[in-house]
Amino acid sequence: MKRILITVLLCFTGMTIFAQDMSYYTREYMRQDGTFRDRLIVLENIRDAGITGIGDFYQEALKFLLLRAPDIRTRSEQEAAERSVIILSQGIGAEKHTAAGLELWQAAEFFDVVRGSNEGNAMQSCLIALGQIDAREFIPHIAQRLHDYNTQTFRNAETRRRYQTAVIGCINALETFKDISGFNPVFFASVGSYDPAVKQIASDALPNITEDPGEVISAIINETANNPMVKLEAWNQMLKSKAPDASKAKTAAVALATGWSYVTSDRAMQERLRDMRKSAIDTMRQFGIPDNSVYTNLERSYSSNFNNRAPDYDEIMLTLNTLAAVKSDEAVDLLLKFLRELHGRRVSGPWGDRERQVFQWVVSCLGVTGTSSQAVKMMLTTIQRTADYTPFEQGLARNALNSLGG
């Protein structure tokens, strides 16, 4: 009967009166002898009437609910309270009622899924509303909460479901805030132990948090506790971002260095590191080498493969192509060093298919650098005049020298 009466009053008084005076409904909602079910009925009727301009009412109603929340004793009271919080937080978010940030966070904490009785929907709604009202002072708290969830081990499917409901709320809020401090926990949600749909939500949110996650991703790649699969996924997120070319090149240098410094005996993890190195090298071919320390790792990508029983020719070729594209003095010096080493093998051995293939690449790359180095031209001239080389090999040197104006 009470619900019918409230509904009738809503219909007759209309939106204008509600926007001007909510005193009757405030009294009805805050009756000391009212139950959680009674309060839910009031909120449902107000929501269904489509009333707007009542952000203050929503805030005070949420504050009152939090005051009475310790009185929850039964499952039905719990459900009514959670449904009430959902209506109130959605109303606050829709009204963009910025003054209600504290109440929303307090509600999120009270209905946190770490308490086994909480379903997670109320917490999710509060987190989403915090994003909608741009309550940025709570970004660190939401980011920390998501970080904590990411480290959880779920005992059963029901626990997983409840936690994932809250996780989605955290992701939504951090995506809305567009603050770089939210990138790390959202990234780890995207590679965590959640269901594929939840991980996809996190992955889709990452580009919207920041256009340039270079510093965060570099830290993830550098962190020794993160396995190569996580490092590679972080690097791939960098490639998907709208970061400036210089930032991608700088992060690529980190990825290449980590690709060599991280040690593992796991063959699958070694493959992930190799994939990351090759992608990083090619990125620097496109966007440049950010600092001279990179050349040490480029030389390692060449030498470690060249001297390996099972070389990755793709990594060798990518390295050489990057040095040719960069055209710096340091790049030319490395190419010349490789050519001199090959020349020594041609004269003294061994000289097999590997040496012939790499020789062709190195000489061709030197030809496209446009270098004016006399040392390079002298080496190419020497090759032309050394009888140990085949006419084809001498022709490669001649073509490169002609390209350099020699």
C-alpha cells in the first residue's frame, strides 16, 4: 500500500516539484522505523519517475544508508541495501553530483567484495559513479584496490564472479579518469587470471587511459618479477598506443636491453624474449635510435645469432636493416666491424652458407647508408681486389662502392 501511495504522489506532483522540494520523500526515506525494503521502494519510485535535479537528495540518502548499514542482519536486508546503493550511485553519476565523492567511496568500501556477503554490483556502481563525477582524489585508492584484486587467487567460480564484478568497476573508473597512474593495474588486469571477457575490457580501456604509456610500460618491461610473456604483452600495448615516435623508440631500447639481460632456461620464454627484441629493433628502424647505448645491444643481436649453431637470421637481418636506416656514424662503424670480421673469415675460414648470406646483407646495407667514410670505401675496394672472393661477391662490393660515390 505504501508503494502505491508513493507512486501516486509522484505522478501527481511531477518532476518540477521534486526538483524544488524533496522534503516529503526525504522524511519518508529516513523514517527511523523504516526498513531497508521500505527505503528501496521509495528509491525505485523516484527512479522510475525519471526525476532530475536531485543530486543533493541522492547524496543525503546515500549518507543515511551508510549510517544504517551496520543494522543489516538478514540476506533480504543485504539485497535491498545493495539495490538501493546501485540506484543512488547511478543517480549521483547521472546528476554529475561532484560533492558526493566521499559517500560513494565509503559505500564502495562497505560493499567491497572482500566481504563474502557482498555481490559486487553495488561496489561496481559506486566506482563507475566516482569516475562519472571525476572524483580524482580517489584515483590512488581505486588503483590500489584493483592492484590488490589482481593478486588474488580465486577459490571457486562464485568468488571469481563477485571479484570480477568489482574489477570491471575499477577498470571503468580508471578509464574514465584518464590518469596514467591507472594504467599499471589495468594492464595487469588485462593479463591476469580473469575470464577472457574481463581481460578484454581491461585491454580495450588501456588506450583510453593515456596516449603515451611509455614510462609505465618501460617499468613493467624492466621489472625482473614480470615474466617474458608479460613483458612482451606490455611492449605490444606500447605499439598499439598513440605515443609519439620518440617515446616508442625510447621504450624499444628498454625492450631490446631487457630482451638480452633477462635470463631463463624456459624455451617458450626465450622465444617471447626473442620476439620482443626483434619487434623493438624494427621499431627503432622506423623511429630512430634514442641513445648510443642501444648500439651495444644491436651488436649483441647480430653477434649472438651469427655465432650461434642455430642463428635467428631474421634478428640478424632486422639488426642490419636498422643500422642501415639509421645511417649514423656509430651504425656505419658497426657495419664496418661486421664486414671486417667477415673479411677475415673469407681469407682464413670458415666460409659457408651462413657467412655468404650475412656478407651479402652487410655489404648491401653499407651501400644504402650514404656514408662518406674512407675506411668503408677502402674495405669495399679491398674486397673487389681480393682473389678469395667470387666474382658475385666482388660485384656486391663494387655495387655498394658505386652507391657511395666511390
